[in-house]
Amino acid sequence: MSAMKFSILAILAIFGLKHLAQGDSPSMENFSNAFNTEQMQNVSFLGIFSAVYYCTYAYTGWQSLNAVVEEIKDPIKTLTRSIYIAMPLITCGYCFVNVAYFSVLTVEEITSSLAVAATFGEKVFGSCEWFIPSVVCISILGSLNGSYFANARVLFAAARMGHLPKLFSMIHMKYRTLTPAILYQATVTLILVAVGNLEGIMMAYVSWGWMTYGLSACSVLVLRWKHSEADRPYKVPILVPCVVCIFSTACVILPIVLNPNIYLLFGLLYLILGLGLYFIFVVKKRRLPGFHRLNKYFQRILQVCPPCFEAEKMTKNSRN
């Protein structure tokens, strides 16, 4: 799936660079004065920051690597190599595709288009304009596949540590998949789709994401200070979490100042709700009446069991 997505980016970039090399009208108009300082006088730092902020969602796939460390062979080597190789490739791929867009489309066409890739496909591929929507669907499928794989592992690990109901720490007895965690994600997804406001959902997700990134980076600084002698399989320079903390704080505060929107506060409300539930059910160890029986019911319906039970069964079968 990843190879297919990179191939599609390469195709788009090649067609765009072809138009650029031929010196077509849009490319000459867009790039002849691309670095003209007079045209950039009205561009402010906050404007650039806003543009970068709304583009960061396209790069959030890097977090999936950390969530699936237990599934990786030799994570110390594989994780670092994946980040060092994947991020430059993705950045270069997106840069070349954007150059391709500006080589084919005018600024007016880009700003007025609801889907720039589709408009690009209409002008480049003509009668084969269905190609772009098709590859976008493939890209979405690949993104969903990675998100479900990674986020299910987060729920699984949290439940295993007692931070979520034990049901989410169980796997299917036959297929060994994280069935409860995956079904929970599907349920939440359907609820968000029912809301219908895609732009609001995206704003809330990006805001919540930067809050969690900043808190994660802060936790690295705290652990470095309180447990400086602890063994760390892979270690980053202390400057990295510091920069992430500063940038995350800016990504949370500045959008609220520049463009106040209720959806930007949903991430904060979500974290506050999580802290409240954590205090009640984890710190105070409160239990809802009948919850244990409900957990057993879903365990039978979904045919799931704790991984330790599955490991014991596999051991017995191997001995027999």
C-alpha cells in the first residue's frame, strides 16, 4: 500500500514537472516571480504558521511507529531508520506534488478548487479524470489501515495497564486480532461521521493531537530528570523534546487566538474528561455496578480472551 501511494505521488510529480519543463503558461506565471520580495510583503509569520498548522495532519503518520513498537523486530534499529528514511521521503514527495500543482494550475484555480488534486487530474488526464479520485480512495484506505492498526495497539496497551476496561486488552481466540479495540474505533468513527462537519472534526483532531504530542514530549523531559539513570533502548537529544514542547504549545494557543472556534476547544475538553475518568476509575478505583458482568458478556459475544490465556493454550498445544 505504501509503495502504491509513493508511486502515485511520483506519477503526479512527473506530469507536473513535464509541464514545468515545457514552460506552460501557469508554470511560467507562478514561478517567474515566486521569490519576489515585493509580493511577499503582505505575508506574515502568523499567516505562514497557520498554513503549516493545517498541513501537519498530512504528516501525523509518524506517530504510528511508536504505537506498534511491540510488533517490530529489532525496534531500536528499525524505528530510527523508519523515521530517518520515511520523513524525508514524504516531505520531498509532497513538495514535488505541490510544484506539480503550481506547474499546471493557476493560483485562482487552486484557491477556488474544493479538491486541488481532482482539478489537477481534469487538466492533465482529461478523459481519465477518474484516476485521481480513485487513487485518493486508495490513499484513504491505506491511511485507515495504518490508523486502525496503530490506535488499536494504544487501546490494548492502556487496558493492559489498567487504564481502560479489561475488554480492550483481549484478543480474538481464533484470529488473534484486537477485536474489541478495533470495534471501539469503528464505533467512534461512525459517531464522528454522523456529526457531518468534516472541517470541525479535523480542527478538533489536530488540536487534540498537538496537545498529546506536547504532553508526550514533556513526559520525556520529566523522565530524563527524575530517572536519569534508567536504561533507554533508543534516546533522542534533549533539544528534540524541548522544540516539540514549544511548537506544540504554539500549535494549541495560536489557532485559538487567530481563528477562535469551538471545535479547537474539543481537544482540551476531551483531555479534561479523560483526566476526570482516570481519577475516578484508576486512582480511586471506583467500579460501575454490573460492569464486570457486562465485560463477561461482551467477552463471550466477541470470542476474545486475555493474551496470556492464548499463550498458555499455544504452549499446551505445542507440547501435545
